[in-house]
Amino acid sequence: MKRRRMSPAVTEVKSRSLTDVLNKQIANWSVLYIKLHHYHWYVTGPHFFTLHEKFEELYNEAAGYVDELAERLLAIGGQPASTMKACLEQSTLREAAGGETAEQMVQAVAADFQQVIRELEEGMSIAEQANDQATSDMFLEISTSLQKHVWMLQAFLGRQP
């Protein structure tokens, strides 16, 4: 089967769309990195030791995703969001409000991860349309990890997925 060549304008629109998706993910993971640190520092109660450790694990994972996504964006010719202002403007997630209970923290992280999963699924489709299998695979890998985290966080809360 012969591939149809796209005009430069179409390729640019798809590429721009993909860079927007990558930047939204960089922004989301940057917000999550700070939010998870906040939760790590301020969690209290009977689950302190469990959640303190879990939030640290998750913020370290978030840091890795920020770097991986930014390097991918640079590799395809984009410019990663690299200031908190830019990240807050582009993120679909909200900062921690402060004063959350341990249960509210876990609920917020699970909800944020579910939001990111939905956006990664959209991103996979956009990456595939742009013939960028590497980015699509990266999104799938992150989504798979988040699905497991959501399941575990829901189990912690005593909920079925």
C-alpha cells in the first residue's frame, strides 16, 4: 500500500498538536510533582508512614516523566514548558489547596491520575495520526503505570474501580 504524502501545512498542524499534547503532559506532571511534595510533607494521621512513603515514590516518578516528556518534545523540535507560570497556564490539573486530609489527598491524586490517563489516550491518537509511534508508546507506558496506581489508590480508599 502506498502512503499518501501530506502537505507541509497538514504536517505542521499535526506536529503542533502533538507538541501541545506533550506540553500539557509536562505541565500536568510538573504540577503533580509539586502537589505530591506538598502531600508528602503535610500528610498526617494513622496512615502517615504509608502515605508519606507513597507520595515520595510518586513525586520521584513524576520527576522522571517531566524529564522524559520534555526530552521527547525537544527531540521532535518542540519547546517544553519550563516555568511554573507556563505549567500552571497549560495544566488541566489544580494545585493542592492545603489543609487536605490524608483521604482527600489520596482521592485528589487518584482523580488527577484518571484525568491524565484520559489525556494520554487522546495523545496516543494524536501521536498515531502524526505517525509518531515513539510518543504514542511513551504515552501508553505512562498510562499503564497510572492505571495500576489508580487501582491501588482506590483500594486504599476501600473502593472498587
